[in-house]
Amino acid sequence: MLVILGSLLVAPRALAASASCSRDHVLLQRGGSLARGAQLEKASASSTFPKLNAEGPETIFFDAIIRDFTADHPDFQSFDGHSEGLVESKLGADKKPVYKGGPQLSNKENFDQWFRDVPGVNKRLDFKMDFNKTAQEGTYVHEDDEFFPIDGRGWGDSNVSLQNELHNFYFTLELHTTFVYQGGEKFTFRGDDDVWVFMNDNLVIDLGGVHDPMARTFDIDGLNLSAGSAVELDFFFAERRCCGSEFRIETSITPVKGTCTIWGDPHIDVFDNGLFGRDKLEPLGIYTSGDYWLVKSEVVQMQARYGTTIFTPSGQSALLKLAVSGPFLQNHTLIIEPMDDGGVVTWDGEPILTEMPSEFVQPFTRIRFMEGEKHIDDVLKGYPVKLIQAYFTRNVVLTVNRWPKHIDAIIQMPQQLGGQDGHCGNFDFNVSDDTKELILARVGAAVPAEESLFPPSSEAEIEALRISAHNHREMSLADCTPEVKKLARQHCRQAMVAEGGSSKSHHLLRACMFDYCFAGKEFAAESAIVQHEMGEAEGV
């Protein structure tokens, strides 16, 4: 049985190139390090969970790694008893426990196989752990009194459990995460057999050996951290002997998403911009035409088609189509287009959401087409919003405004396992490497035809994109005449205030003014609306 406590923020994290195992579950974090003189305290097994905010999904997920062994391995089905000090108190440079030795271990060579892939010795299996929210406390729980997650997999061997049933014993599990320390969190573990928990590379819970379920609580206040500091947590578990296996995790971790917004000419506000209350930087301006990656990862894939509209005669682009696909949609493809000129929403090429309001539901997604907010202010009342809201697995949410000639999009999602990149940035919590120049250097090329999520373009579409690319030239507010710039500033301030925002948001004001200068008043008004929606999505 295993219990985790703490008010934590969650999001997957990129694969660490130097490590043989990814940080399989990662939380949005601020800078901070463990005070070297921190006391690593032990406490009793009893714990009290803080009452959580009722908001949050009903289920969240952790990704762990299981390695299956057989009873023939010298360290499995061979020892009894609990011992502390089987591993060193500091985590290794490769984020693995370092062998120290003791009565429940054979030798270093055998132990070093536990949490590393060794052909012929173990078999690696990815394991997604689902956590369901409790009704009273609002914590998330994964509980299994008979924890045999790889029955019928791996080596396929088995032994008889206490319930007189055949199960696959003899496996290890590791899970890695980073969380934001808020103050008052606790971490409690109960389980069998070996469990080692490290925080910021220091051993804080040591329940080594082959034993009945044992419990221990660590008070994270004992790390002597400042609120907002990042804490890396590395968890290692082994089920080494029959005939029982209990497993329980209870946690107050709640998922927090990054937000990427694509709107206007288009401007792109990347996932890393403004995280953790940092000042917002001016959004990127991507003005070329063609098909480009917004989000490219192993699981979640999103592409944009940029092109000119009647509002952008100077060759600036707008978002014309958005495609979503990948394993998280079981490789189905959703494509969203504007309202006019035969624009449709399709699922694997078939039209859906042909009327408003309407809804399209699959086991792994729910997509709604509906009216957005009504605008009664004189500045914006002529701009009704036709809204697509899509809720996907992996805590991914997509909001799209379908305007007559273009679309704007807001993407909310956790950081992706294995890394990600695209015009929405690489989501590594560092906005400095998501400048326009650096993003274009990494993923600036148009999507090749064989990777495109869009159906083959018609000759007319190809010609329009060719002309758009030919006419394109980079523009800035410096190219806007003083008279138009004055009108742009006045209109955008009024529109932003009408949307409940602040006209003092310098980077958003400049983006709106750019749209006014080079695409007109209507385009700028639509930009002000999506800026308001972006603030709502980010909780501003």
C-alpha cells in the first residue's frame, strides 16, 4: 500500500537525454533547490490530507515503468526481512539508486539490473496508473489490494497468491516527478516489498528488504524549502516474493496545464510564456503561409495551415485550418475550418457538427459546437462567436473560434512525455528558448506531405498558398502609418476594456494594433475577443 500527500502541480516532462529512463511524470515547477543541510525527517504512518479545491478532473494519470523478472534472479524469491541502508542516501547521477549492500541483496551487479533494461534478465513494460478523485477530500487515489499489473505479460511466469490465484510476481516499478512545494505537504508510503523515495536526490523514505506491508511518512517541510521551490521526487518499488501484493497511492496532486494561443495574423503565445506568474513576453509573429507543426510529440500532434485572407492583402497570414491527431486520439484526425466558403469540421474526413448547437462524442473525446459569449458593448456587439470546444484524453483541451474567414485557437495541455516542439514552443519551462528565431531554427520548415495531417490540397489551395508566400513580406508596427497607428491604439484599448481586460497589457495591445494596421478593424476586434478567452483559460 502506498500513499502520497502534497499540494502539487502536474504535467509530464520531456525525456532526459542523458538518462536511461525518462522523468515519466513531471509537474510544472519554479526554480529552487534542496537546502544542503536539510533534515530528512521520519514520521509516523498516520497522515491527514488537506482539503483540496473541488475543481479538477475526475481522473488523472501517472506514467511509470515496470520491469518484469523471474524467480530465477538471485534477488527475487530468495530473502526475507526489512533493512535500511541497502542503498546509498544520495541518488546516482543517472537517477537510479546506488547499491550499498546488505542481508537482502546478493551483489551490486544483480541489483543494478533492477531499474535498468537488461535483455534476457528483465522485460520493460510501460504502465499508466489512473488516479480517481475522492468525493470527500478531493484527493486522487490508485488502490489495488492485489497489485499484479502485468499478469499475462512480461515473462508470463506466475506463482500462487494468498488468494490461491496465479499471478505474475517478481517485478520492479519506478516513477519520477517534480512538484512545487507549497508548505505543509506530507508523503506517506505503505507497501511491500522494497520502497525507496528520494527528494532532490536525497533518500527520505527507506523501506528496503522483503517484508509485509510497512508504512512511513515524510514531512516535506523538513526539507527547509521556500514556498514555490521545485522538488524532484524519484520513487522505486520492488515486488520480490510471493505471496501477497498490496498497492495504494493517494495524492493531492492536481494537473496544471500550459496554454498556447494562436490568433490574429497569427500571433502565438507559447506554452512557457508567463508561467508561474512571470511577466508575459510579446507573442511571436509567424506570418508565412503553409502547413506547420503547432505541437509535435509522440502522443499529441497538432498542425496549423496558415494563409492569407481578404483582411491580409499584404501577404500576412492567418490560421485557416487546424488538424489534431496522434495516439491520444487512437490516430483519428479532427480538422477544424472557418465558417465561410464551405468550411467544415471533419472527423477522419467525414463532416461532423454540421449544426449549432451540436455535439460529437467518442470514448476518448467530446467535441461541442456552440455559441460563445454574446458581446453587447458597442465596440464588439457585431462579432458573434461560433465556438468549438474539444475535450480529449491526457487532459488536453482545445478551444477554437470559427470566424467567417479564419480561426483562432487556444490549446491547453500538460507537458508531453518524450518532449515536444512546434510553433507553440518546446514547453520546457524556459521561455527564453522559444523566441521566433529559435523556434524557426528547430521546426521552421513546412510539414512535408508525408507527415501532413491535412488531406491533399486542391490545385486552387496550392496556388493560393504559392501566391501568399510570394507576396509575403515581414511587417512590424514601425511600418504602420502614424495616423492608422493612432486609430489602432484607440480601437484596441476600447476593445480590450470591453472584453473585461486591461488596455495596459502592453504585449497584447501591440498584437491587437498590428492586426488593426495590417488587417483592419474587424480583424482586430476578433483578436480582442480571443485575448479575453486566453485570459480566462489561463485563470487571469
